[in-house]
Amino acid sequence: MQIGAIYQGDGRCDFTVWAPLRQEVTLELLRSGKKIPLKSVEWGYWQAEVSGVKPGDRYLYWLDGEAAYPDPASFAQPDDVSGPSQVVDHSAFSWSDAAWNNVSLEDYIIYELHVGTFTPEGTFTAIIPRLAALKELGINAIELMPIAQFPGDRNWGYDGVYPYAVQYSYGGVEGLKTLVDACHQAEIAVILDVVYNHFGPEGSYTHEFGYYFTERYRTPWGSAINYDDAHSPAVRNFALENVLYWFREFRLDALRLDAVHAIYDCSAKHLLGEMTDRVADLSRQENRPFYLIAESDLNDPRVIRPRHQGGHGIHAQWCDDFHHSLHAVLTGETADYYQDFGRCEQFANTWTQGFAYTGQYSQFRQRYHGDNVSDRPPSQFVAFAQNHDHIGNRMLGERLSQLVSFDALKLAAGAVLTAPALPLLFMGEEYADDAPFLYFVSHSDADLVQAVREGRKREFSGLHSLGNPPDASSPDTFHQSTLRWEQHTQGHHLVLRRFYQRLIQMRRSLSPLRHFDRQSLSVDFSERDRTFSIRRWKRQESVLILLNFSPKPMISLEVPPGQWDKQLDSAATEWNGTGRTLPKQIMGGHFAQLPASSIAIYTQGD
């Protein structure tokens, strides 16, 4: 069942809304002042085919004649979340990407960005002039943080309340399509972060229409969305149609599914499995691939196992274990979830097994966590040293560049971009942008704003020595988080950007780094010295990756058999290193001398 205001052309528009709680639903067209009763059809849906409608017309639904509300499936909310919905003609946009066929998932090099802070303008179209720089860096996929309509104009996006509506302050439907079209012409895929585990706290009126929530489960945001209780088929349809909507109408290439561990569904056919089935059908119809990438805190192999093996069939998932183990080894932090990490063995496990926790006891969770996932290829994991969560959920929003040395930043970059996983960079990471990424909102409800302030103070109550958290509702907090893009051509920022660029070039040119096979990978590490000697190979070609996380001035690592030719040395002066570089060639059985916080890459064979 398609829902929302589907414009058919020639002034005709089909309106469909799910409102099983109501005895009467009336459409009000604000331009003409007309009120049109909708007809009740099966499963609690209400429909009307209306003439004399123009794209851009605003409308509301009167429920039982008592009050009027926006459409839960609104395509546009030009007057914010409590204003009327707007009719959109999706066929009006002129696309220029007919030759586009997506990028193979295994080749994705992802760049996560927040539309509002990526540029001073904070719009979709303002991103377009920067695509050339991202392309030059080696990026072929950008991931947009959520852009479903949220209250006000400042938000991370996870407070969205209209999953079908494109944030109006970013440029709305037209702006997003213009960006996607430009990305495809630049041969860059577009991933959109979508949220199906909760609605935001302000401006959501779904509860007035139907049984969108269930009390069977609780989430961090309150009652769970009703995907398996009574009256759930229409709620499932709401989410499933939304997935297809983004692919069909906006020609997106992949969706990142936020926090799927908070999507509660005990049905025999889980919602995630149904999503992958629908997306597979669409891929066949459109003759091009579409991808689903999950964020999951479960370490559950079923998320990415194929449907025929009893899994949900999601194409890939974010790997928090990779981030946590890398961050803890780099920084030595042990607070919060980092208490479960800090050993080199855990980081090695993320290379060889996918997860660090595959059933071991988690001190942070106070229970056993995870399961073996080594049967799945590394190309189903997204690896990162930074992302919006693990920066923005810090009280002061510090990036890694505020926590570790310049040498350690190069080491982190090398670890991510040589790992057997899909690499993801967070905006500005590639040149060590100085701006923090803070938590910000622009709610209009004063009580809600105060609740956010108090909640942030409680969350960081153990950090009083750092002062109070920045006020999430202040425009200054938002503006502080805007990238200082001019830095990427200056000083050490430019050097780091060139280092990332070199790593991405190597990832593309060296076949072992494009070969996702756990059987063609060996990882040796020293817990005492905090070093790794990693070999990846394909046929006769091998890549040797030497990582030194130790602060000691020099650590020796034995080199595997054969002659090895140096390709990259982060200690070289061209990378602002110490200049104490390794030899251009080194023979097996000899020892490589690595300076503190450094990475070296050697090759052998073809």
C-alpha cells in the first residue's frame, strides 16, 4: 500500500493515510479551503482521489472533526514539524544520471557527513562544489546523516518525525535530488542514514492516527515502534515503503539503518529480512544494485547472514568493535564501553574474525556478548576510526586529533584503510579538522530543551572538572561544529590529507588490499610491545603492514620470508615524520625498526 499524497499529474492527487483509530478522516486543502472526506478502505486505511490539486499545495487531515494534523507520510514540511504537509510532484525533477549503475559494495570508500555542518550554508547544494575534492581524495560514496524532517533547523537528524519528508532547511526534495544527481555524475554513490527504531520527541502525531507503538518493548526513547504486535502490518508497511521510496524517488544507492538492535520484532519473518527481500526485488526490477547497511550493537551474525542461512540478509554492518579496539589501543581510554577494550588481541580479532567479542564476557554489559561471525566475508563490515557517534557523544565533541599525536592520526588512518573491511571516514577526519562535533538540537518546546540540558548534565556528571556540557540548544554549539574546510590545504592538515590520499590509492592499486578473504590474511601481534605484523595476499602478490602503537622510540618487528619493497613509511619527512625511516628493501628474517606510533607498508611479488 503506497501512502502519502501521490501526485498523478494534471491536477490529480491520490491521498492515502492509515488511521484505524478514527471514525472520520477529512482532507483540508489550505489553498482552496476545500474539505474532502476520505473513504475508509481495508486495514484501517483512508483514501481519496482529488482533482484541482497543484504541487506545492499544503494540506492537513482532520481526525473525527476534532483537530487537524500533518500527514504522517508527508513528503515535505515547509512550515516545520507542526505545520501543514505539502504535495510534491516527484516526476518534475530532470535527472542526468541515466548511465549510473552504483559502485560495487566491496569498492565503497565511505565519507560520512552532516549536511548542516559540512558547509557554512548547511544545504544539500552547498555540498556539490566540494565533491571534486572528495573525489580527488579517493572517496566514491558519501553517507548523509539523517535528513528526515526534524524540529527546527539544527539537529543531528535522529530526532526526525516525518520519515518521508526531506529536511526543508537543507533544501528539501529538490535540493536532495540535485545533490544525488551531481554525485552520480561525479561517480560517487550516496548512502542515507535512516531511522526506523523511534520517532523524535517533538512534532510526531502518529499516535493520533494509529497503533504505531507497542508497550511490549521499551527502547532508550520510550515505547517501541509496533512491528510485531496487533495492527502491526500497516506499521511494517510504513517502514518498508519508506525504504523503497528513497531508492525509487531519490535514486539513492544504499541506506544505513540506524540502531537495528532497537527494532524489536519477534515475527517469524523479521522486518529486516522483509526489507532485504523487498530491496532485492527492486534491484531486479531496476537492474542495478541497492544496498542496506546496518548499525547493530548485537554482534549477531544473523544481521548479515544470507536469507537462505536463516539471516536477515543485510549487505553489511558497521563494526563498532573495530573502532572501540582501535580507539582504546590508540588512546588508552578505559571509561564507559572502552573498559571492554585496550588489548591488542581484540584489535587482531576484528581483522581475523570480524568482531572482537564473539561470545566472551563483557564487563561493560555484565553479560556474555556476541557470536562467531568468521563465516562472513570482511567486505560485510564497515570499519572506522571516527564517526558521528563516537565523537559527538563525548561531552566536548573531541575528534581524534584532539586526543592523540599527529603520528597516531596517521597510524589510525593506515589501520582503517588497509583493513579487510569497507573503510569509512568522518567529515574532516582526512585533514584533522579542528572543529569539534558537538550534540545540538533546535527544539521549540522549552520543557524539552530543559530536559535535554539536564539529561546531558546527568550523562556527564562524572566530568565536572571539565565544566558543564555545551548547551545543545544554543546556535553557538551548532556553529562551533561547522567544518573549517579551508584547513585542508594548509600545513599539517594538507600533509595528513595527502597521507589519506596515498593510502586510498594503495588500497585501489594493490590487489591484496582489495581481496576480501580471511584465508588470505595473517595477523601477528605483541601485547607487550603493542605491535602488529599483518600480511595480506592474493596469488603471488603480498602486502605487509607493520603497525606500532607503542610510545617507545623504537620497536623491532621480524619480517616474514622473502624480499620486501617499501611502499609507505609514516615516519618519512614528507609525512611530517621523524625522518627515521625504514630501508627501501628489507629481507625476511631481518628486523624492521619502527618509531613510536607509526605504520609501514611493504609489498612483494607481482
